[in-house]
Amino acid sequence: MSVDLLPPTTYSAVSLDVEALAEGPRFVRTRGMSRWHRPRSGTRFPEGRVLFSCWCGYGVGGSERAGAYLGAEEPPAGEPVCGTCEGRAAGAGQDDSPTGRLLLFSPRNAAPPATCPASRSDAYEALPGGRVGRCLACGDMQPLRAMGGPYNPRYAIVQHPTGRALVQPCPFHRWRQLTVREGRVLCTCGREMNQ
Ligand SMILES: [Zn+2]
Ligand SMILES: [Zn+2]
Ligand SMILES: [Zn+2]
């Protein structure tokens, strides 16, 4: 059995052949580690290497075939588990609370932004009349405004709250690098963000 992983959010560039893992083992460790950790997110690289980022900040991974890391549904009796990983994983809702108490931990970068990421950009489809556009990121209709100076005028969709039909996030860069090419919504890393 496996657990659902969070997206492996990063500010770094990620090439298109790198894959975000949606699921991973409940517990992971390398042979040299003194305790089991819990993966928060996982990434698979094209040469067959996997990296799990754990809730405490440790990275666990290596070649899948070479058995560079161990995965477990339940650690063998008596083997210690990282307390930071155990508490944060339960507090974020990845697994049941080990104490029975309600634990809360709010991971950053997981929730959609309150302000639409296409605000004040040209990521809109103009509607007849030219005063209102359909936001290509969230689907809402919003006014268009002239922005930029008199020598560099451009139209942009106004700043607005994120609508209900927000496009799927890039697993690595979320909605931070949203761009539009030929009517398609993409992350600047090249991954499709359309529903
Ligand atoms: Zn840990
Ligand atoms: Zn929008
Ligand atoms: Zn991206």
C-alpha cells in the first residue's frame, strides 16, 4: 500500500522528462539512516533514479533497481521513526494521527492562490465588444484595462479572485509560471496546465 504524495514544488528549472510521483511508500529510508522517514513528495528522473523529499527535510532516494533505498508500509518492530515526519504527515492529512489527537500542519504551496495567477496579464480571450475577457487560467469573465504607458499600451485582464475553473497546476511550479502560447495555458517549463 502507498500514500498520496504532495507535488514536488520547486523554484528550480525541471526538464520535461522528469516525473512527479503521485504516490509513494508510507515509510522510506536509506541503509545508512538511523530512522525511517515519511515522503512528502517524490520525483522520478529519466535514468531510473527516484528522490523522495521527506516531511522533515531529508531526501531519500537513488536507483530503484539497485535497492538504494528501502520502502515499508510499516517499519519493523523496534526500528525508530522520525518524529518530525510522523507529526507533519499526520497533521497534513496524509495519514492517521499516531496519538489519536487532531494534529494540524499546513504545508506551504499546496493551496490554489486567492488571487488568480493570470491577473494583470494578457492570458485572456477577448469577448465581442473588447471590454470584457474570459480568463484563460480560471475561466471567469473580467474587465479588460489598458495598462502600460502611452508609448507601450497593452490590454490586460484586471486583478481578480481565482475563479472555480482554475487550470491544473504544474506539479513542480504550481501556478507561479503560468503563460499562454497559441491559446494554450502552459507552465514556462513546458508542461500543459489545461484541464
Ligand atoms: Zn524525517
Ligand atoms: Zn482568472
Ligand atoms: Zn512547471
